[in-house]
Amino acid sequence: MFKNLKKEDIVTVLTELGEMVNIDMKMGDLKQKLLTSKEYLEDAQFVKDFLISTLENRKTEEKIISKKKRFGEKKSGTHKKVPEEFQAEILLKLLGDKASNVLVYIKEEDLKDYAKVKALILKEFEPTPQPCLENFRKAKRNSGETHIQFVSRLTSTWEYYCKLRKVEDYESLKELIISDKLFQALDNDTASHICLKQGEKWLRPQELAKECDIYFGAKQKHGGGGTIGAANRVRCGDISPLTRTKSEISEALEYADDVTSSTGATRLREEQRSCPSLKEAFLQCRAKKGNYSFIDGLLHHSDKILGQPVTLLVLPQNRRQQVLKLAHESVFGAHMGMRKTKERIHYSFYWPGLSQDVEIFCKTCKECQLRSPEKKTDRIPITPVSRPDLPFQVINVDIIGPIEPPSAREYKYALCLI
């Protein structure tokens, strides 16, 4: 469990679990404190997963730091006078797995064109406007960073955000600030709806306000509900006249999916709260421990994948078997091993004891058992070979041959003595 872990990793985990630790404590004392902690005794698998996640985060940060020490790819290429036909290949190798998505969109003949590869990579990794604005709002001065450097970083972030929004004059800037303020005041459901509406562009204040009013009006229309009383038998004609306009019908259809998804979220919320295996997770969430949080009333778990922070939905007991089947047995699952099945699930979901459940599911899979290679074992017991006390006390003799071509005297066999 403690393989490849450093002292700082265990200190981080103990601190997150609410244990009092001292940086001067020895490694053995830290391990013992973790093994005797309340969280480990109640859910050992959760603590083990937490240790693995902390280790992966540290390794990712170390890789990022080591990359920062190198020259930039363009500067080093110019300094070393790398030929242009090799620059694109070097760039793709430096990016590694991150460039896998880019290779899907580029033609094979363009792989050696550095300008096209660079433009495609910059477009692929270009941040969207909303995360750029969030980075500006949540920016804090780093330790060791002067206030002048902090101001310069804020200025460049804001200018880049304005560039993404294509704001070049005072009126556009004023409308952008008002729209962002209005968007910030929206609830999560309305904000998600507006994001889908505006796409890559941004709505002006009047347009944004109009969309919000339409959405709120539709929610009030479809939000009311109650118990249906006894129905009266009324004879209706075969064909009823159309009393709704086309725009009203389109508006109703547009928000029908929102009503359905809201019902599913309510059911999932109730299943989470009634699941016995999630009681400890709810307690940790209320105590702000274990990286748990509530989003729209649903329990989520925060983690990092490839160095990027992600928020995973915590599944109740009755939903886990379905997710395990989809991740392992579906067309996209392809009956992968335990590690890859767990990684596939961990991209979107989490629950206490995830690793153990994946291991049991994969080991009990009928198709995997039928396809697994049969292991043959030699049941003959191994006995030690006695060694002679003196040289040449025991000799081994064997015949080697026939040897082709034979010797000059037509000998085809040789006597071998060891």
C-alpha cells in the first residue's frame, strides 16, 4: 500500500483526513498513524484509493516541473537548427498522449508540415472563454510572485479573454461586462441552458435577458403539478382544432427534456440518500472531508485525472451493477482487465470500494473465464541436486550428432564429457 509513496504524500493524506500531523514525524510513525486512523478503520479501500490518487498527482506535478526546465520547442528547434521536416515529428513526440486527439483530424501527408501541425495543436488546446474568465476571477498572487508580476498576469489574462470574445471597443466591453455579471447571477440550470444557446458566441445583455425570461416562463408553465383527481368521461370528436401556435409548441418541446432530466435527478438524489453504503460519505461531505461535495443536491467526489481536476458523480448501490456491465461487457468495454475497467468507470463515476467491486466483477465474468488461457503447472516436486566433493568424481556423457557436414574423416558424431 505504501509502495513508491513519499513522506509528503502521507502527510497530505493525513491532513485531508483531519488528522493532526507534524512534518518532523518519521515515516514509520506516519504510517502507523494512518493505519490506526478512524477513516482507515471504517473504509480502508477509500484511504488506499486516496493514497494512489495523491501519488499520481505528485508524479504529474513533477513531470510538469521537469518540462518547464527545458527549452520551449520553438526556441530549442531554432537554437539547435533542427531541419523543418523533423520539427513536426519532434513536437508530436514531446506532446505524447496529449497529441492523440490531434492525429485523428490531420491528414497523413500533413504530419511533416510543422506549420499545419502547430496551428492544429494550438486550436485544440485553446481555452474556451468561460474558463478563461473564471481563471481571471479566481486568480491569486502566488508565493514568490511580486505584485507587479501579478498585475501583468491579470492584464494578459483579461486581454486574452477580450480577444476570445472579439471585443475591440468601449461599447462592446461594457455590454460584455454586463452580460458576464448577469450570467454570474443565474442558477445552474439556467446557466447551462444559456451556454447551449450561445455556443461559441456571447449574447448581448438584451438578448441574454430575453432568453432568461423565456426560460423562466417555460419553467413556471411546466413546473406546476399536483395529484390528478378522478377523471370525468367526456366524449371528444375524432379531430380537435389546433389551438396552439407553432412557436408555443416548439417552446414546449424544447423544455420537455429539461423536465425529464429533472425527474431523473430527483430520483437519483433520493437513491443516494437512502443508500446505506453512502452514509459515511454524506457524513464526510458535511464535515468537508474526503473530497466530497454537493452539486445541485447530488453527492460528488473530487479527484484528479492526468493532472486535471474532475468532479465524479457518486453512485448508489442499485446503479453500480449497470455501470460495471457497461464498462466491462458492452461493445466499448470489450472485456478489458481490472485496471482499464476501473479507469473507464473512474472518468465519470465514483463510489466507496470501487476497486474491490471491479475486481470481483472481472473475476466472475463468464466470458473472461472462458477466454482466459489455461495455465499448466508442473506438479513434480523440486529436489536439490547433490554435488560431488571432488572434481571429476562424477562425469556426464552424451553423444552429439549427426553433424552435417561431416569431418574430413567422415565423422558425424562427437562424444561430450562434462
